[in-house]
Amino acid sequence: MTEALTAFLEATVRTATPLAFAALGETVSERAGVINVGLEGVIIAGCFGALVGAQGGSVEMGLLGGVLGGAASAGVFALFVTWLRADQIITGTALTLGALGLTGTLYRSLFGTTGAALTIPTLRPIAIPVLSDLPLFGAAFFRQPVVTYLLYLLVGLVWWFLTRTHAGLALRAVGEQPEAAEAAGIRPARLQAAAVLVSGVLGGMAGASLVLAQVGTFTEGMSAGRGFIAIAIVALGRWRPLGVALAALLFGGATALQYLLQSMGTDLPYQLFLAFPYILTLVVLAAGSARVRAPAALGRRNITGH
């Protein structure tokens, strides 16, 4: 029983890692007033970028490729939303559909229908001495790939930036009252564009960690709704980095639970297990939406100067 629980917790942290990367980036973007509905497209672009980068035989190049793929996708979104003042929902939806189609087309063109992705290098778990030997939680939190440890640091870094720096204060001001922020000498469009690019970098890292630390390959549409789940995680985490990280663990546990129940030979249809994380998304949003106050300017079309 202990071994099964330990394996479940390890899978929870591993599955939560790409969700947390994407959700932290989305937190920065939404605190600036921009909801990046194209996050799903950013993640799949990061997945494909990681595949292309890792084809050279280097995990580091795979991570870099994932970050660049995510940043490029987010750059397109930022261009239309913050500079051309397009609607955020429509632009994000178009970005997601375009990225899913483009990555699938490029994958078939470059690697064929079977693909050569099975040969890419992957990130192996690294055990931290002493901490990884702690009962139950040690292996789950301290015997993970290096990207998970990077995520631990990133949670604190994003919290520090948003709450302890002048740039973070300016970013939050733009997300609440962009007109007042502009009157104080802040350029809302520039800050929003920078925030969207941060969400792109972290969304790309989410895709890279999915390919290089979990699946070890690329398949069309492998983001599988994680971008939309990450947006739900931000709301559940109250737009606070630590809350977002804990919410990501909750959804990671929901995904890991389906593996655990299937391995136990449960007679329930496997489609029910696959749907569980998405059902949880709807439940937590419906239960918590009335008590959550989003940034006041979230989703508003940019009307301020550049």
C-alpha cells in the first residue's frame, strides 16, 4: 500500500509540473489584465519546439526549442492583442487552432506519419540526497527531473516579482486600472506584451517538460487541453503563485488517480478516468467562481496608448 501511495504521489508531482509551468506564466499574464486563451497553442508549440531541438541529441537544445516555440506563439498573440487591440478570446482561440494545425502539419512533413520522435533524449529523475529518503513525500518531491526543481524555484521567484518589486506592482496596477497606471507614467501595452511573452516562455517550458520529462515523444494534439486546465488553475489558485502551485498539484493528482485506478483493475469504463481531470475543472470553477475576484481589467480590450 505504501509503495502504491508513493508511486501515486510521484506521478502527481510529475504530471503537475507542466500544468504549474503554464499556470504560473498565465498568472503573470492575467495579473497584467490579459487572459491568454491561446495557452493551449503555446503549449503545443513548446512540445513541437522541444522535439525539433532535441533531434540534435541534446536535452538542453530541446528545452531551448520548447521555450522559443512557446515565446514565438505568445509573441503573435501579444502583437494582435496589445498592439492591434484585437479581442483576447477570439485571438487566443485562433492561435490555439492555428498552432494545433501547424504543428501537426509540420510533424508529418518532417517526420512522416510514424515519426522519428522516439529517439529523442529525455530527462531522468535526479534524487536529492537526504531529502529523497524522507518517508512517503521524499521520493515524490525530491526524486524528479531537473525541470521540477526549477519549478520549485520559479514559484518563489514569481511571488517575489509580483509582490516585492516595482515592476510587479506596475504590472498589477495595469491589470486593475490601466488608465490610472498610464496616468502614473506606466506604458500598459508594453507591460502587457512583456507579461504575455513571459506566459509564452513558461508555456513553452510546460510543453518541453511534457515531451522531455514525461512522454519522450511528440504526438499531434498532445497538449490535450492542458492550456485550458492551466487557465482554470489560475482562478482556483486566486492568482497567487503558491495557490496556483497547490492547485496544479490537485489537478496532477486527478490525472495520476486515473492511472492508479486503472492499474488496480477497476471495472469502470476507462473513458470515465480520462474525463476525470476535465470534470474536476468544471466542478472547481463552478464551486469557487462566486468567491473569486479576478483582476478588474482582465480580458478588457486594450484602449490605452502604447
